[in-house]
Amino acid sequence: MITQLEKKLKVHVTMTAKRNIQSKWIKTHKSQMRPRNRTLTAVHEAILDDLIQPSVILAKRIRVRLDGTKLHKINLD
């Protein structure tokens, strides 16, 4: 579908799905659990997979600098 749109429009096309991040603390009943696909990290990983759709992620590294900023390094196929 994306390749067909790119051929038709002659530009790069990126499609991401609407994803919901559910809070850790919001529950209507105490027996309920938050689904794994609605956690913050799972949603961010899914968006990253959507953005680099034709390639495959080989490795991910997170480097934390002394000032507290984070640098994400991603190796693609």
C-alpha cells in the first residue's frame, strides 16, 4: 500500500497508526491489568517500527550522558 502511494505521489510516504498510552494508575477495578501494547515503551517502539517500515532493526542502544540526556542509537538492516 505504501509503495503504491509513493509511486503515485512520487514522494516518500510514512504512515503511523493511532496508538494509546494508558497510565499505570488508571483502573476502574483493581483486578484489571494494563495491556502490554498500551505501555509507554511499547507504543514508542511500535511508532519507531512504523517509521522505518521497509527496513529491520538489528540493534538498539541507549546512551545516557552525564547531563542526563539520552541518545538512542539504532542499527538498521
